[in-house]
Amino acid sequence: MKTTLSFLSIFLMSIGLSYAQPNFTFADHPNIGDVGAYNHNPGYTPTGSLDTQTGNNYTWDFSSLTFTQPFWAVDSFRVKTLPVSNNFPNATMEYYHSEAGGAHMELYSYSNDTLFLHRYGSPLNGQGYVPKIASIKFPIAFNGKSLITDTVFQGSSILGIRTTEVLYDGFGTLNLIDGVNYNNVFRVKKVETDSSFLTESVVIYTNYIWYSQGGGAPLFRLYKVDFGTPSGNNYSAYSIKDATTSVSENNMELDPNILVYPNPADNIIQLKGIANDQPYTIYNVKGGEMKKGKVSADNKIHIQGFPSGTYFLQVGEQSVIQFVKE
């Protein structure tokens, strides 16, 4: 009898452990109002297998990861802002990724526990999906996946197939640079295969993404694109900065209508898209105020004496622009 009870206890305990991890839900996915500023390493090569370095109550340690480029990327999840978004009236959320090398913009909506993709690509030359494409089906149980295959149309003609597989395979602790650690973190592998491009090639987007339970911009992301054939094991790595030391996230939404150039800059930045005499403030990456004043008639701001690095220029009350001082 004791043996039976002991076996039963172990069996029940194993069941409890297998269900200990929470589901990955829409509430854990980025939504409108989430913003993150990131360090970027464009050529990170992980050691070992990313597919095996995950699991139940796992600890991922990227604290020694180095960043070779002197700029940040900024991700903002917001209501539709760019003019091109007006062409997709049923989309409700705009994801805008901005960095010194360019920008990326996606449009989404959410219905019946499913996230739908309306548009993908650059702000000017992206690809629209009409009708919209299902992207993720929530919730996803631990070690479960969302697998969606949809047909891509161009008018009434079938242009190709897009398959999106989202595997939730890890939950635990994420250690990042500067001694910043996060608990209760989801690790999700997202693979998108698209055969709808006019080049008639198959493009595979692979993302390993770490999300904080309860939502927010991704904490860490490894990303690569394979055109037709595997491109090796090099990823772009994006690591979020500690939210307690960054510019106020409530105001850190990049304004696509304002241009700062040259970027990177030396001693002077030139502004385009704003009227002069507006108040401005320049912040460093820790949220410290570097300079403030009013935009002059020639729309120039002098930044000589600033240390090399990334800065945020706030014009008026909400418009924020990122630039780099060489």
C-alpha cells in the first residue's frame, strides 16, 4: 500500500510539474502602447543549439553578449500612424521598428484569440495581405505550438502560401547585459515561411523571442532571414535596455514625420518636418537631460561636446526622434 501511495504521489507530482508553466496568451504578446529601446549586434553567432537551450524553469544567460554598433533600435507598438497604414482600414495595431540601418513596419489586428497580419515589410515598399493572414492562435500551452497556413492573394489570383509556426518551448529567467535579469519569461520560436514573393523564391524568417509575462515589448530577440537556402547560424541580436534607466516609455514613440540628419551626426543635427520656435529636449540613453531650448529658424541644433552614443530628441510634448552622435 505504501508503495502504491508513493508511486501515486510521484505520478501526481510529475503531472503538477508538467502543468506548472503558464500558457502564452495574447496578454503576454506586445500590444498598443508597448515600446522598447534596444542594443543591437548584427552578427551574433550563438554557441550550441538554440533549439535545445530552453525548457522548463530554464535560465538563459546573455549577460556577456557584446554590442559592436553605437546605436539602438527602437520598437513601438502603436495605433496606426504612418500614412500607408490608411490603406488597411481593418488593421488596428502598427508595429514600427526603427534603427540606423532602416525601418520595418507591420500591421496587425486581433479577433477571436487570433492575431492577424495585414502588412509586412518596409514603410514604403512592404507587402500587403488582402485578405489578412492569420499569424498566431492563442493561447499556446507550454511545449505547444500555433501552426497556421494561409493562402496569399493578389487580387483574385493565388500568389503563394505563408506558413507561421510559433512554438512556446521555454519559461524561466533571462539574464541580459549590465546585470539586468528578468523572471517569468517566455521563450518563443517563430518561423515564417513565405512563397508569395514575386521572385518566386521561398523566404524563411526565423525568430527566437523572449517575452515578459504580462506583456510589453520583447526583452530579447534573435532574428535571421534565409532566402531559398539556409544562410548559416548568424543572427541579429536585439537586447532591451533596463526600462528603469531608459527614456520615459510613455513618450518614446518615434515620429515618422520628423527627420534628423545627418545621422550619425558630428557637431550639428538638422531637423526637417517641424516648425521653428518649438521647444526641444535632448536625452541620453539613461534618460538624463543633455540640452534643451527652442528650434532655431535654420532648424539646426548644435551638439558639440556630447559624448559619442545614442540620444533621443523630444520636440514638443510627444514627438521623439532617435539619433547617433559620432
